[in-house]
Amino acid sequence: MYRDPRGGHNRKGVNEYFFKTWSPQMAYVLGLIYADGAVEDVRQSSRTCYLQLSSVDKELLENVRTALSSKHAISMRRSQSRLFFGKRYLCSDLFTLRIGNKLMYQDLVDKGLTPNKSKTMHFPEIPSDYLNFYIRGYFDGDGCVNVETPDGRRWPNIQVIFTSGSYEYLYVLMQNLRSAIDTSHMRIRKSHRAFRLRYRKGNCLKILSFMYTELDKAPYLARKYEKYRGYIEEYDNISR
């Protein structure tokens, strides 16, 4: 790769070819960047490009940093009070991994990521062998799993929600899930500034089982996985 003699390229260790070849870890990190990441071209000012991932879970970013063979520091922004829709909330500490590398930036752009992607991004072309890892990564960034036990019910309900600023992205995600594991067609709803794709009961369990297949081959967010495992254990105990 050409290195500008004036600087502006990555000066710290990282596997800059990481996004060139599909693997479970690559698919996972790509999904996470689509959800909670960004790419930035600042060559006019600093002669490089950046990819960035942010999360309230430092351990998750540490696992991603390991997957990328990166030596970059993870920065932290302390918790602070912010105003959302007229109400004030206390935000958690936020951790960020930021890597300057033009080659990695271009590979991500070639896979469909663009600066200010939230409302314009498109679901990328993903080989079927890596779809579950990609969706796991996206889910760890812009997804949630909820478990509730309504009054009068013998066992808890479980649901999975995917969120995006792009309706089209969620629609293609839904189509990919239908093709891969035969989930139902769902209605995508608008909520505040984003769209939501929600699955319950059998569809939800199909998706969670699919995402967590081959758990050891790519990172995962432990607190979300444990909600799923806790539900399975509770349901099994009740059903017996």
C-alpha cells in the first residue's frame, strides 16, 4: 500500500487487510460497525481516513480490538446528563475505538458503508456462511432482547428488536432472515427518529439460535446472550 511520506497514515499496528476476506470475525465486526460505527474521510485536513466504533461495553471493544490485531487505545467519555425530547437523562460512560487507515476505510466503503450512514446505508451482500455472524454484530450494536413475564402467564415472553434509521436496511434484513431460517414477514414500525423490526416467541427464538450458532468463532455481547440463555433455562424448567 502506498504510504504518503508526509504522514497521515496509520502509525499503530492493525491488520489493515481484515475486511478483505470474509470470516466469522470479519462479518461480526462489519455488522457492529454498521450499527454503532462510522467511517470518516479527513484526507483534506489530516491525510487519512478513520473507522470508529463506540459502545458502553468496554469489553466488547477490547474483543474487537483483538480481532483487528490493533494496538490502538480505547478512549472513554465520562457519563453526562443529556436532553432528549424534552427530558433529561444520565448517559452511561461511552468507550470508543478509533483507527486511522485508508485501506480499511476503502474496504468498508466498498462494502456499502459511507460517512453519515444512518439514514442512507444499504444491507451489504453477505455470503450465506457468514450471515449469522454479521447479524450478531449488528444486533450487539443496534438490537435488544427483552424478557417479560406478564401477569397470569406461566412462562416469560421474549422478543428481539432491530433498530435502524433506514427502513430499507431493516426490510432487507427481514428478507435475509426469511430466506435463511424461515421467519415470518413482519411490519417495520417508525419510532421517534428510527425504524424498528420486532420479533416475538418462535420467530424470536429462531433468530437468537441462528445468531448464536458457533458462539466461539466471533465476539458477542455477554449481557444480551445471557438474557437469551436465562430464558431458555427458565422455559425448560417450567415446561418439564
